[in-house]
Amino acid sequence: MKKLHRASIALAAAAVTALTLASCSAGGDTADDAGDGEPVSITFQSFSDQPAAIEATKEIVDAWNDDNPDIQVEIVQAPTDSLDDKLTTQFAGEVAPDIIHYEVLGIVPFARDGYLADLSELLSKETIDDIDPGVLASVTVDDQMIGAPTELQTYVVFANKKLLEAAGVEIPTGDSMTWDELDEIAKATTSGDVHGITWGLKSPTAAFMSLGMGFGSEYFTGEGDDMKVDVKDADLEVPNRVRSMIEDGSVDPIGVTQSGSDVLATFYAGKAAMTVQGSYQVANIATDAPADMDWVVLPPLAGSEGAVQAANPQTLSINIDSPYQKQAAKFLDYFMQTDNLVKMNIADGLIPTTISAREALAEQTADQNGWPEIVQSAEGLDGPVFLQANGFVRWKDTVATPAFQKFLGGEIDDKGLASELDDGWAQVNG
């Protein structure tokens, strides 16, 4: 009925054969007749790992269960560091939960292998119509809606206001900021042992590919199994601009070898005027930054095509083998309600995926430092081409990230980078 998810799935199936009788979705009912009026129990596998997000999820589920005695939802905590392997094993053994919480990049392969229900036929029109169009595109694969998008991040620039003002820089305002402006500010604020930017680029692929969409970057051409990497000038805009800032000293060279969160210590110490981070760091910076640090979030970065970034939301999907698809979809409709999405995104420091929830969150956080700019950064979200590429995650980890690291370190030029990215796709997907 389904294609194999990967070569090792047969071994996974053998390992869990004994568990199939205990499947949370066991039984012969279909989505149309499941329950027959009797109470049903639905398993919801969540991979939230932040205490506030775990508590918010529990509050939403508890409220649902109180109001819906005939459809009870049970939370099952999933591991965050090996969820792909766990899902592979669960689907192979037919013991996958009814509802699966993941992110779209991770869930796409399972959708392509036939393990997920098409939500466009299950969710209410009201829910679907409220989803940001660019975000909806990101969860649409082969004309099927593979997950209900709940929350996401963007990449934004945090700045030490005092350091910018000391360098004579006028703090940018408005709906966006150009990369040329960022370059100018970085140069102006670089002096002595203080760099204009500290940016953790140990794993730069996601940031480069997302921010590159502002220049029309796609990296991939073709459709379905025929997709391939085809690096064009637009794809090289962001890597080239970052490398130029590294070479002129305005980007902290140590930070280039660190993770995004590791460089925050440099930012807090006043050794860098700016840092590029996932927007979710607003919650951590608000808590961890020195009390006397006057920080701001600058307007979202815009390229020649505007302030466009990739939508890679967290998702709630329904197991196609669940006998309770319609009941699960009712819970998803509930979870996607405005108040619930605002609660989840405040807890996670993320951005809601629906128009109504984003407006509500914007109103609720209007007086909180950084949040107005972060909400603004989500206005240009779009579904990236690379989400549709089979094998993307493998290519990103084994080819793209090492190639970008070599490029930033000056070991290869942009032609060498393009060659490694192009050739690497064929090597890992041949």
C-alpha cells in the first residue's frame, strides 16, 4: 500500500512486528464509522521540548478533553533528537500515533511515502482559509495538505542600540532593511576588538537558503523525482555577501565556527554590535541579556525580491491508517483556533501561521521589545522550492553545510561552491 521510506525500513518492521497488536490505531473501523457514537481515544505525539510549550500543549489538550468526552486526546512525548528514526519504526510497524507533531522538512518524506492523510479534505474551510497563503504552500505536497502548520521562525537581526548610536548609525526603521544597509552598519560598528556582526555559521544552510529567497534564490529545478540542484547567481547572493563581510573583518571570524546560540555570549559582552538569529531567540535575549543592555530587533532583511523568507513550520499531521481521522481533524481544527495558536507561539517564542493568530499575537506583544519587528518579518513568508525535493535533508547535512563552510573559510570560490552543491546532489541521490 505504501512505498518504503528508506532501505532499513524492513529491519524496523521486523523489530516492531510484535508491537502491532498494541497499536494506538488498532481496529477495523474506518474514518467514516470509527467509534459509532462510543468514546474514542486519540494519541497525539508531540515533540515540544520547552517546559512552557509542553505546559501550553497540555492546557490545550486538557481543555479539549473537558469539552469533548467522546473524543479524548492523549499526549505522547516524542524524542526531539531521533524523531525521524522513531517515526520510521512506528510507520513500519503500523504503530504510529493518530496525530504527529513534527516540522514540514521532516514530515515531507513520510507524506511522499503515503503515510499521511490529506488534510484538505478533513480540516474545516474556516481553518484552511485562515492559514497564511505562503505557509499553506509550504505544507502542500503533490496537491495534498500534509500537515496543519502551527508555528515557525524567521531570521532577524538583533542589535546593541548603544553600539550603533556610538558609531553614528541611525537605527533603521520601516518594513525592511537592505543587505547593503546591513553591510554599512557592520562596517561602521567594527572597531578594535568589537565586530559589527557575530553570526553562528557552523550550520549555515538553512539561514542562507531562507534569506536567499529575498533575491529569488531557489537552488532547485524540476519537479518530483526529477528535481535537481541548479545553482544560479541568485543562490550565491547571500553566501557572497556574508563572505565579503567576513573578509573585511566586520563579521566576527570566531562566530563563523560556532552555533547560533553560542555567539550570544559575544553579543551580550558588547563585542559585537549585531547578531543574526532565529526569531525565537527574542525570548532568550529578553531573559538573558545584561540588564543594562539596550537591544533592538532591526527590520527584516530584504533582497531584490523583497523581505522574503522560507516558511518551514511545525506541523500536525494525521496518520493515514488512523481509524479516527475525522475525530483527529476536529481536534486539529480546535488546536488551530486563534487563542490556542497564540498560547503556543508565546510559549515557544515563535510566530503563528494563521492570519488571525498573527494579528492577535501582534496586539498582545505590541509593547514587548523586538516582537513587532519579528511579527513583521513573517509578512514575506513563502513555501520554498527545496521543501519539495526528495532527499533534501540528506543533501543539506552531508553536502551543502560542508560546502558552505569551505566557502566561508576561503577554501573554494563561488564557482567551486556551485559545483560542490550541484555534484553533491547527484552523489547523495544517485
